[in-house]
Amino acid sequence: MKEIDISKAIIGEYNKRLLESLENEVIIVGAGPAGLAAAYYLAKSKIKTLVLEKRLSIGGGIWGGAAGYSAVAFDDKDILDELGIKTKKIKNIYISDSIEFATALCYRAKQAGAEIFNLTQVEDLIIKNNSIEGVVVNNTPINIANLHVDPFCIKSSYIVDATGHQAEIVNILRKKIKDFNIELGESFMDVEEAEKRVVEKTGEIYQRVYVAGMSVCSAYNLPRMGPIFGGMLKSGKKVAELIKKRENGE
């Protein structure tokens, strides 16, 4: 029966991908602009990279642009050009269609070799000898339904918190490590300051745990930035470069 053949093909292929993704060099939590950019550059460097996104769709805050207007802004277009994303210059700002931006960014990350699983929520970390060893995950619908269903685990040498404003991985660390003194929150909007400092502060926040994108703003109480995304891409690229250098012993 064809219906069963379809079911077997879908379930078999998904389980194959999942089994092949249980051990990684890097896990990126959050498939927004910073997470997908990091995934693209890491995978491009042949570093085994897994992206976990708790929502159904990837892209984070990209889709809605500003207040639902599906356009996003950038200060420069170097990374956009590399990814093949079209832009239009208005004064000193580059504008891109948010739908093209989100889909192209995800496509480039996948084509580079990154694996991406949606509807997969990180609910805890595996830390031994004060160093990260992996994440504890569950299916998002199970958590939404508040069902008592045990999770499973995925191994990784590095974790990147790219969960956006919530900084969910940093928040887990904050709750469970006594001397991890981080107070999450963002300051008033200041586009220029935020774009600059989100890149400057991108980096390791705990042993083998890195922050990128809006998680940086939340972890370090930086200004919020609204619908401008150049800093998000640069932050993702920087965190990939930092991990690559560490892997190479530099």
C-alpha cells in the first residue's frame, strides 16, 4: 500500500538523520539569523554542526520584519552577497525581503552541511567536570502539552546559545550554577551601539558554551536593536570563527 510506503520512507529517513546527529562537534540552539549564520560558517569549515529549533519554522525574528512589514535592514551587505541574497540600498541602509533572507539563510546552512531539527526543545544541559558534554531535548509539542515524558540526549563538544531575547541556555546555567552571576535583560533601543557591541561581546560565556545574536544582548544587558540584522549575521560568523580556532588549537 502506497500510504504505508510513504510513512516508512518519512519515518525511516527522519530516524536515520536523527541517529547520525546524536554526536556532534557543535550544537546551535536556535535557528534565527545568528544561529543559521553560525551553522553556515561552521559547516562550511567541515565542523559537524547541529541546529535545534523549538518552533515549527526557522528564522526567528526575521519573518515579521518591523511590526509585520516583511523587510529587514542591514548596515552592509558583505555576508548577504556571499549568501546570494538580494538587497536594495536606501540612503545608507540595505534592505532585504525578510522571506528571501530567512529561506536563503536556512538553505545555505543546509547546503553547507549543517543539520537542522525543528520542533526540538533543549530543556537541560549535560555538564561534567565543569565542561559541556551535550544537551537534553524533548519534542516541543510534548512540552507545550505539559506531558510527563522523559527526554533524550545529544552529545556535543560546544554549545552556542542563539535563542534570542530569552537566552535560554544562559538561563539554564544561571539557575543551576551558583557562581554564574548573570542577570538577563536588555537596555533601551540603540541601534548603533547594539550592532557594534553584540559582535564585540559574542564569545564564550561558560566553558565551551558560547553566546551569539540577541542572546548576547540579553546576557550582557546590551541595548536592543529592532529589525536590523547585520550584527546578527556578524555575531554568527564570529562565533563560528572562535570555535574553529579553538578546534584548530589556535
